[in-house]
Amino acid sequence: MRHESDQAGAPGQAESELERLRLQLAQQSLVQALERWAVEGEVHRPAVLPGLTMFRSAQCTQPTCAVYEPSLCLVVQGRKRVAMGNQTLVYGSREFLVTSLNLPTLVQIEQASPDKPYLALALSLDLREINRLLLEGQLPQAPAGAGGHAMAVGRLRWPLLRAVQRLVELLDEPQSIPVVAPLVQREILYWLLASDLGPRLQQTLSVGTQGHQISRAVDWLRVHFAEPLRIDDLAAEVRMSASTFHRHFKALTAMSPLQYQKRLRLAEARRLMFADHLDASTAAFRVGYESVSQFSREYSREFGAPPMRDIAGLRSAAPEAATSA
């Protein structure tokens, strides 16, 4: 540890202190904004700012299904756990989470109270704008071999947080949104691509990369998850061999294609039983299962209880539990 008398470390220390103060002020502003705009236990999507989602909860939650779309997520206050396949991520107000593919997850709010509620926001990633930025060539080149899972947590820096703060502040200036919001959103994407997770995003989202091929397969699975899955056919569709496809799919999603499909099916079945009040058999057949007993076994392994007992627990715990993202 350096001391104040260590002159060689003073500039770095001053910069670090400035960064800390800037982050603190920006977060305080966002806390105040979300306390005004976010409604307890509800997902709030301002109509004037498409792609922005805000959430507030005064209590911790049990693990809940959520399919994350390509997005930037910030926990402004509190802490959250996200499980994707065999990977578990925990992040709070000093980190950000980014997702570059549609991914089925289990999410849990770990830190929240009535006096200090969990406050979070998410911003959908404009993939076309990201590719425009990449084509313009004004970003650091992604190193060869850069990559990893399509969901990751990075260190939150002030330029990115400040840009997000400015976007949320536009809710108080709705007449300016049509002109200013696209500029601020583009700046957010720039700082995101320039962050420590930027190379990972570039490798996943750039047209012509293997990550982009996997994203096409993921898009297909999102639409056709209830249909029988033939790996060879899907691999051929995205112009990869079956073995290469399987390897890169698992590297990005932390799941095999079959595991990915199963989690999509179970998440949708849980939603159908909770939100649409379907019975377990009907939900199972609706999402593609041919055997109700197999559905019940896999559901119990995923959520820790048989379908109807799990849904009853969700209803008694909190009405919003199955919809919080």
C-alpha cells in the first residue's frame, strides 16, 4: 500500500479519488431518479425512452426465471445474483453487467430493504448502432482470441455511468428526447465498447465472427424452442460443423444447445403457469414436452420443487416474483 508521502503514487491516487467522487455523485443522482420513476415491484419501461427499463424492490427475492436480451444492466443500489448455465455472477453498484445474446437465466435480488431498496436499470443494446461504431474503426481493436461468455460483469467507470445518468435525466426533459437521446445512447455504446468488456462484445457482435454465427443460432432457438432440436441441421444453418458449433455455443452461453433449449422451455412453462394460470400438463405440452413426468422431473431439478408447488410458493411469496428482471 502506498502512503501519501509516496510522490510517485500521488497522481494515480488523485485520479482514483476523483473517479470515486464522480462515481458517487452520478450514483446518488441515479438513486434519486429511480426512486422517483421506478414503481415498487414493477418493471417500468418509459414510453418516451424505448429500450430503457427500471426496477425497484424493497425486498430480496427467490431465484426467478428471466431471459436476458442483449443489454447493459446497472444495479444502482443493492446487489443481484445471476446464474447462467454453470456460471454465476454477482454484481452491485460498482460493476455493470452486459449481455450480448438472448440468455435464459435465474436471477435473485440479494440486497434490498424498505429503507434502502434495490434499484436497477437496463438498456437494450442497439446491435445495428454497435456495428456502425465498429465499422467506423474508432474503437480499440479486439485482440485475437478475445472472448468468453456472452454475459459478464465489468468494472463500472465514470464516463459510462455519467452517460447513463444523462440518459435518465432526459425523462425530465421529454421534449429533448427525440434529438438528444440517440446521441447519448450512442455515447453509452461507445464507452461500453471501450470498456474492459468491449473486446468480448466485438467478438460476439461483429458480422462474420463465430460469435455472430452463434447469435443467429440463438435467435432461431428463441423462436423455435418448442420444436424438436436437430443439432446437425442448426449447425448447417449457421455454416458450422456440428462439433465446432457445439464448442462455440457452450463457450458463449455456458450451456449446450440442448440445455439452452430446456431452460427456455422451463422458463416459458413457469411463466405460463404463473401468469396465464395453466396447469402443469398443458404448460408442458405447450412448450414442447411429450412427457409430463419428464417435464416434472426437469422442472423440479431446475427450480427445487414440482411445478404446482413452486407456482404456489411464488404466489404466496410475492405476486411480482415471476416477472422481475
